[in-house]
Amino acid sequence: MISHILIRDFATIENTEVSFHKGLNAITGETGAGKSVVASAISLALGSRADTSMVRTGCETATVQMVAEYNNHEVIITREISTTGKNFCRIDDRIVTLNELQELCSKIADVHGQYDNQSLLNVDRHLGLVDEYEHSAIAPVRKKVAELYENYIYAGKRLEEARKQIENNDEMKELLTFQIDEIEKAALIPGEEDKHREELEVMENNERIYAALDEAYAHANGEDISAMSKLDSVIMPMRNITQFSREAADIEDELSDFYYRFEDIANRIRDMRDKIVFNPNRIEELNDRLHYIKELKKKYGETIDEIHLKRDSMENELHALNNLDSEVDSLQLEYSRIEEMLANETENLTRLRKASADSLQGKIQAELENLNFNNAQISIDFDVAPDFGPNGVDKVEFLLTTNVGEPLKPLSKIASGGEMSRIMLAFKKIIGEYDGIGTMIFDEIDSGISGETADIVAKELGQISKSHQLIIITHLPQIAASAEHNYRIEKSDDSFRTYTVINELSEKEKITEIARLLAGVNISDITLASAQEMINLAGSRK
């Protein structure tokens, strides 16, 4: 319910505010007084698009603030429009996006103007209205359909991906087989690179190494004067005196031991020298092997271990490709199973919807007759979508004819504004019983009607106001007389500026306003009496 609205520097309104109440609130005013301005301000607060032209001339910002009740909590909705183009939406003290504001306000109030393209004229909403009418029966099935549809789409994507893989299966298997064989034939051994480099370094320096070892051995034990012969020259004199000196004997023993150890070292140098072989073919072989490993690392990994891991991965992939045909068969079975379940559940959903539509159609038909549409015929038309969707396969549209012999047409094709207003009223009375929206706002819904039809519409609005808050901008005295709360929009000027205000009327002022609606400016006692009688008659109908 909307309880209060404040409008500041909006179009011709400088500063006005008004409180609304439960039941039927009727807003009247002379032509050109600014009823459309107030309607625009209310629509702005409820989320309509802002326009800088709405800002009052000479002002920088226009503000519309609304106090409403939602889920038993009071919320304050604020819209600010700036001449600079900066616009703000607030819920309580929190800045929100326009989409967030619209989402909340769509649950608070439903706005209908004679020419707007509101929810009931939107074919995309018709399916939801049928679903909501029998919500308790339809909602669980619709939820199950949505879940199955999600699984259906996922299964379809997996099947399609597997089929695409099969298209390139032979080429991919050939490539993987070649790559795996290449790695296997390489017979890579972890650590072999370091070993090969070390051997290569030796092979590439063999000549230099041989010369050094040969020279070392010549000095150690060569034919010419060598370290061994010199050492022998030292040992012989000492050996000749060992019988005379114990210390000399010890020295001779140590020298002899050193001699034999040095001789062993010299022999090792000789053996190492003799093993040196200069082999150009081996150098080429080592270089080729290292280059081959380097090329494999470029293709498959930075180390031999990584290359082996890559091979394992490719073997798994090849195994998966070899088993892809059976996997596709399995995915196809799963897809078909889900598709069958979805088809059965959507069929069940369609059945429930058609039952709901039949009941809803009957209620709306009766309501049209109450509104003096004696020749009207309503039909809720079903069509089948070409593919499954999250809401099933149903396409629903409300069709109507108001004249005998005329074909059923979409609601948006109904030509007469007066007829459209009553049709909307019939729909809103039925739909309002279950759509959860507490407030209905009608901007001159009574346009194009008068006489008996006006009395019928007024009575219908009175009935709806028992369960909903109604805010009606009207020019009909019958509707104004049926209201529990009346407001008058007035416009004035001071030769420089125009001012529009809205005021709640007292009971006496209400009688005068209805008399004005009946007779215009020439209000007489008879007119006032007629106005009072109309109010009394409206009260007796409640």
C-alpha cells in the first residue's frame, strides 16, 4: 500500500504532498489542472524512465518521494532527476539501480493508463498469469520442468561436444599415436643429459688431456731422469746405514712405502693415459643425442620427467578417443532419457495450465458481463513452441472480441479506449485476487465511458477496493462518489509561475467537487443535492 507521496520541483508542481489510504482514493480536477503531472510523478516513483524535462523550470533537481508498505515493512522510495542528467534511485537510505527499484515497485503497485503498454498487454506475461491463477498445483510441476530443462540442455551440450570430437577423432588419434611413439622411441632416461654433456666435454678435450697425462707420467717414471729414479737415489744410501741406526731404518721404511705408493700413482696416470681414445664419431653421436632431447623438450616439456608426464597424458587422451564411440552412445541414451522425462512433464504442465486457463477464462467472461459487455467473448489461446524451454512448450495469449460476429483478437488490438478500460478492469479484478500486488493505480481508466456503464465501472471499482488499495485519476462523478477518500488537483499562477497542488477533500468539499463534475462551473442547490444523492447511492452499494 502507498501511504504518502511528496513531489518537489516536478513540472508545474513546486512542493506538494498527500497521504493516501486503504480502499478507493479518487483524484479529480479540471482539464489542464495537472492530473497527468501527478500521474507522471507517481509513475516515476514506481520506476518509470526519467526525463530532464520533468525538472521544474529554474530548478536544478526534481524529487519524488513515496512511502509504501511491502511485506509488512515500511519502505521509502526516492527518485531524483537532475538537469545535468544525473538521476538517483533510493530505497530507504540505500542508492539502488533502476532495475532494482522497478523489481520492488512491481510488487507494490500496478499502474494502468489508457494508453500505456503495461503488463496485461504484454503477451509474454500471459503465461505467468495462467500459472499464478492455479499456483499451488502448477508451481511444483513448473519447477520440475525447469530443472529437467537445465539437465536436458547440459546433456545436449555434452553430446554435441562428443560428436564434434568424433569428427576429428581419426586425425587426432593419428597425431597422438605419432607423438607417443616419438617419445617411446627416444627411450629417454632421467639424468642422461648431464652424463652426455660430461662425456662430450671429455671427448672434445681428449688430445689436451692425453698430452698432460703423458707428460706427468714421463716426469713420474720415464726413461730419462724421473721422480721414481730420484726417489730411488734417496732410498739406497739410507738402506746402507739401517744396520747402524734405528732412526735411519725407520726413515728408509717410510721412504720405501712412499716409493711403492708413488709408483702406484704413476701407473694409474699411465693407465688413464692409455685409455684415452680420440673418437670423432662418438662426439657427433653425443651432439646428435643432446640436440634430439632439446627438440623433444621444446615439444613436450622442459624436462625429461615432464616429457614422460606428457606421454602419460596423451596415452589417456588416446584411450578416451578410442572409447569415444561408446561414450557417445551412452550420452545419447542419457539425452533421450531426459528428453522423454521432460516431454512427459511438459505435457503434464500443459494439462494443468489448460485447466487453469479454462477456470480463469470463465471468471473473466463473467466479469466482462458484469461490466456490461453482453456480447464479449474471451479466449485464452494455447500454442506450442518449436522447442523446449525452461517454462515448457506452451505459448499463451489472451484473445477477445466485444461484438457479435467479430473474430477474436489480441488485447492490444482492441480499438475503443472505453472498452479497453473496462476490459482492463475485468482482468485486474480477477488477477488482483492472486497476483499479490496490493495497490492498483488507474490513470483515467474511465475515459470514453458514461451513463449506465459509468455506474457499473464505479460499482466494480468499489468491489475491488475491498481487497486492494485503488488510486484513481478520474473525471467521472460516479467514481468520485464511490471513493472513501477524495483529492482535488488545482492549478494557479502569479503571473510569473504556474503552480499545481493536490489536496485531500473534506466531506463537504467532496460534495462540491462531485457537483462540479456533474454541472461544471454552474453549481446549484439542485446539483449539490444530486451530488449528495450520488454519494449516498454509492455508499448503499458497498
